[in-house]
Amino acid sequence: MTIKDLIIILVISVIVVAVVVAFLIPAVQRARLEANRSVSETRIKGIDTTCYLYAQAHNGQWPDSLEVLVEQDYLPAESLVNPNRPELKVGYVYIKPARPPDELPNGIMLFYEAYEKWGEGVQTGVEFITDEAEFKKLLAEAEKYAASEGDGD
């Protein structure tokens, strides 16, 4: 075997490795995205449950902010970190209802992932939403219940 043959084998090997890596990178990125989505969903459910427990303990009054839950030891601070936006201290948006829990309809969105621009979707306290128009509709509905006392249907 000559040096020329070895160089050809080496070049072909590098090309094969590059092709394999090119196929693996999107799969790894997709797996990371799915894992972050699952963590975010779990955190939002925990925040949701904790807010309801807080409201029960405070005569139907919701916490003023998610930070209050950390300050009063209802949640650890890392529960407020969105794995898709770890640079934010609080990676979720909270829509504080004006009504006590027993006066809210089922399925009202109280939380969603903070985001800069619409991407593949947003995890909310209700579900993962990929349709921006549907998200904005749910947000408008939630904001009716966040309005001043007596507003919202």
C-alpha cells in the first residue's frame, strides 16, 4: 500500500465521519429540545400547583409574583428557571388572576414560557402550543381574568 492509497483511505474516512456527524447533530439537538420541553412542562405544573396551594393558604389571594413563592419557601429558585432560557432568573410569565381559584374556569392559562420571538411553540400551564394565533387567543382569555375585580366572564 502506497502513501497515496493511505491518503485516499484517510480522506474517505473523514468524509464518512463528517456525514455521520451531520446526521447526528440534528438528532442530538432535537433530543435536547424535547428534554428541555419536558423539564419546562414539569416546572410549570409545579408552579401551577404551588400557586393554588399558596392561594388556599392566603384566603384565595394569588401570589403577587412567582418570586414570592421562592421568598416564602414554597418553591426552590431553580423551579423558576426555564431550561430554554436559562439566562433569565424567572423564565416564565405569570398572569395573576383577579379572582380566587374556585372562581376560575378549568384550563385557564396562568403561566407560559418567556420567549423573545415565536419559535416552534411555547409551553403553557395548559399545553404545548405550536400555533401562535391559538396562543394569543388563550393569552387574551387569561388576561380577561387578570383584569380588575369584576371583569372577565
